[in-house]
Amino acid sequence: RTDKFYIRRFEEERNMTVHILIDASASMDFGSGPHNKFDYAAMVGLGFSYMAYRNNERFLVNTFTDKVRYVRPGKGRDQLVSFFDYLRQHHAKGKSDFKQAMNEYRKRITTKSMIILISDFLYDLDEVREVLARYRKSEVFVIQVLDIEERNLSVSGDIILEDSETETKMRTFISHRMKQNYQDKLQEHIYHLKDLCEENDASFISVSTNTPIFETFYHMLK
């Protein structure tokens, strides 16, 4: 029994477990093209799952909002199919709490791990910093998914804005100057997010939902 225990411990330490966590809050339901942010994030997550499967690595795909929704793990190809079915049927909804969800999930990481976080990452950066610091012992990939409309903001004039998570509405007038200020602040947020990742030895990429999936993987893995 003792020999079997140490063999099992050796296998756990040698083999990488790939944890894929996909933001499924209401903000990920936004999309101006054929795919919303959650659909795109799910495709990226499934791509990483397939690579882990091909490398004979253990992999887990879960979604999160203000808490983590755990998908029952399986083995090999059957697990890959079950994850595909789950993500295909799942819809992004609910409020997000990145810090709370990630602190909850961290308790489940007990072996050598790769953590892949896929979200729009429109969170408070202090919370992101705290989470990344706590995950620093693992290999972490941070993948920010934004819709092209969020980056360029083509709307203008008198419009009604609705918060996708709280469903509160606000009427406002979007001028050219306001659009420029918005884009400047978004770029600043992305730059700071990238810096936080570098500080905590995490890989970072920011992609749009119209970016070809293969291109996203190329930039992540090159």
C-alpha cells in the first residue's frame, strides 16, 4: 500500500493538470457579430482541452460567475465530448465576482497545474492583482475576450445604456469626445492588466471575438 501511495503521488506531481475557467456572467453574453464573448471563450477553452487531451494531461473545464460551477470530470475523449455539450448548452448570465470565485477555486488546486482564465476581465485591477498573486505557484494564462464593438464603440448620439448584470438602464448622449475618452480608458485598463500579468509571471493576450481562433492560439503559444 505504501509503495502504491508513493507511485500515485509521483504520477500526480509529474503530470500536469490543466484547469480551464471560463467567465459565464451576463457581461459575456454581449456580441455584435456571429459569436458573443462567451461563445468565443468556450471555443478557446475547448481548444486548450483538446491540446491537453492529446498530451495525455488531466484537464478540467469549469465556468464561473460570482461562484464556480463545477462540471463533473470524466476521462479522455468522453470528457472532451461532455465539456463540449455543456458549453454548447450553457448561456452566460448572472453577476460576476472574480475574486470570490477564484478564491473558492484555489482550494481545489493540489497538484502541479496550468490555470487558464478566460474572461473579458473588466474587473477591478486590485482584485485581479490579488488573485494572480495567489495563483503564482501555477502556470497561468490570462485570456481577455472583448467584442469588437467594445473596442471601437461605433454607437453615438442619444442612446439608452443597459448594464447586462444589474439590468439597470441609463439614458445618455455619446459624443465623439466621450467615445475617445472611453477608448483611452479601455486601452489603459488593458495595459495595466498586461503589466499585472507580467508582474505575476502570467501569460497575457487580449483578443476580439472576430479574431480567428487559430490566430489566438498562435499568439498564446508561440
